[in-house]
Amino acid sequence: MAAPSRFLIRGGRVVNDDSSQVADVLVEDGVVRALGRDLLPPGDAPAGLRVLDAAGKLVLPGGIDTHTQFPFMGSRSVDDFYQRTKHTVLSTLTGGLPHQEVS
């Protein structure tokens, strides 16, 4: 039997479907066991716990399906996900202009 896998993601911006917060995430055997600030004081990592510094980074759930087939201006290409995401962000920032007007 393999040894349990344990790691702590420290200080990243944890993003879920309705909020985000700077926090630590404790994961054991692939299951999130704890979420919160300063779950482990610096320097106090027990043996077998891998600590990942996520300061300044986003911590996102792994269950996001990025496979997309967006029609963009009548065509499809391998960069549809990138283009559609870019235009959605720009549209949001410009107050909701249609994708064609943001291009």
C-alpha cells in the first residue's frame, strides 16, 4: 500500500463558483480536508507534508472542462477557448459590448 499523499497549498487565491479568498488548502489522498487562513504556522510542517507556496497565484478546482466548441464569427479554430475567453473578459470590462465590437 502506498504512503498517503499529503500537501498544503499555502497562501493562494482560492477561487470557486461564487467567491474567492486568500487561503491555505490542505489535501490528503486527493481530498480537500481543510480550507482557511494559516492552517499551518510557517516552519511547522510535519514529516510527509509537502508545502506548496501559492502566494500571488490562483488555486482553481480541477474539475473544469475547458473543452469548448464556440462558434466565433462563423468559424471554428484550435484557439476557440483562448479567443472566446479573451473576448468575454474584454466584453465584461467594456460594459457588455458584443464580441464582434470588442475585436
